[in-house]
Amino acid sequence: MNADLAGIWPWVASVGLAIVTLLTRSFFMIPEREVPMPEWFKRGLKYAPLAALAAVIAPEVLMSHGALITSLADARLPAALCATLYYFCKRGILGTIVVGMLVYLPLHIGLGW
């Protein structure tokens, strides 16, 4: 590849990603009226944030270096359990995060789990 063109590809990729991001983020503003959606699709959209959150959190809690955790001596497991219990008792998101971190940090930093 020509050395002169090698430096342009990051710029081309950045501009392309910016255009794709702009288009996908502004689609809701393009139509003049509400786009009709089937009722089953509207019901399904209610669960999209929860599914996305689970898809991000579950691998982080249950896996280490690309494999399932095989030892119970991992700080993430008791932290996730305590945070889950707190959430089901109090239903507070901020408290859930605080409880999870209060359990995780001493186990991870103090005990080296």
C-alpha cells in the first residue's frame, strides 16, 4: 500500500462512522408523523433496555478471560448476589450499585479475589 494513502484510512473510517452515527441517531426525526408499529413490537421494545443491560453485565460477572468462572473465590459473584438481593428488597438503582461496590472492592482489593 502506498505510504501516502495509509494515513488517510483512519480519517475515512472516522468520517464514515460519524455519518452512520448521525443517520441512525436522527431517524426518529425524519418522519413527519408517527411510524405505525405492530402491538407485539411495541411490547417487545419495553424489554430492550433490560436485554441490553443483561447482555453487557452477564459476561462481565460470569466470565473471566473468555471462560466461565470455575471458582467461587471471585469478588464479582458475591457482589452481584448482594446487589441483586438489595435491589429486590429496596428497588433502588443507586443503592444497588453502592452495595455491589461495597462488597466487591474489599474482596477484590483486600483479599485479591
